[in-house]
Amino acid sequence: PVDPIAKVSKAEDEIVLKVAAIREKVINPVTGADHSNMIVRWRSPVERVFGSAVGSLGAERVLRLLPLRGAQQNARGLAPLRAWMLPILRSSISSGRAKVSLEFFRTHLLAIAEECEEMAEEAKDSANSAKMLQTRAMQLWSLLGPYCAHARDISSPSGFAPLAP
């Protein structure tokens, strides 16, 4: 017999992946594709659906499905095609709808922010690249406040203490 909860969970994951694929392949100007009417028409609804997914499924589950580094092995920093997720994560977490953990912030998001900062330093010869990487690092750091405000592990030993040694 098929476990109905596992079936629903798999269907939820598939929906998140499909919404992200729409946003990244059709609506994302980074791809270079000229879909201007698609961007205007579908960007906001797709991002609202994604924000609802973050709110109902939790930020960590969504970020495990859609890693900010992208699908490449040994990738450093934030994948450019995933940058669109940061403002949505911030608003979904700030609203208190998303379930979050400071341990996840420290082990995943903080690590990517630090990589972006390192890459910005390495790219100092290219002012535009360095500035973009610094901006990405700041966007990731801006998630700390909402994470602290809504963390389920704020008082646990793996919560806030490792962030503020």
C-alpha cells in the first residue's frame, strides 16, 4: 500500500520544483530569453505561489529541494538563477509563515554568504562582479533577523549560541 502522506509530500515537492522551473526558465531575465510579456504577466503570480510554498512547507524543505548554490557539484556562492528566491524567502520568513531553524541558517545560508564575500574579494578587479557578490552576501545576511524572530531553535544549544560565540 502507498503511504498517502508520502504521496502528498512528493506531490508538494513536485509543485515547488515546477514553479521554480517556470520562474527560472521562462520568467528569469538572467537566462537571456526574451519573454517580456511572460515576465510581466506571470512573474508576480509565480512568486506568490512560491512564497506560499515557503510558508506552508517551510524554508528549509524548499531550500533542500532548490539549493541556492544550484545543481552544480562543488559550486561556490549563490547561483545567479536562484537570486530571485532571496526576497521571497525574506518576506515569507518575516511574515512568520515559514518554519525556520537557526542551525540551518548557520550551516547553509551563512556559509553561502561567506562564500559570496570571499568571491567578491577575489573579483575586486571587476567592480561590477564584486558589487553583485557583495549584494548577494548582504541579501543572505538580511535573512538573519527574520530567522531569529521566527526560529524554533532560538534557545537550543544549536540555535543562536553558535552564531554569537
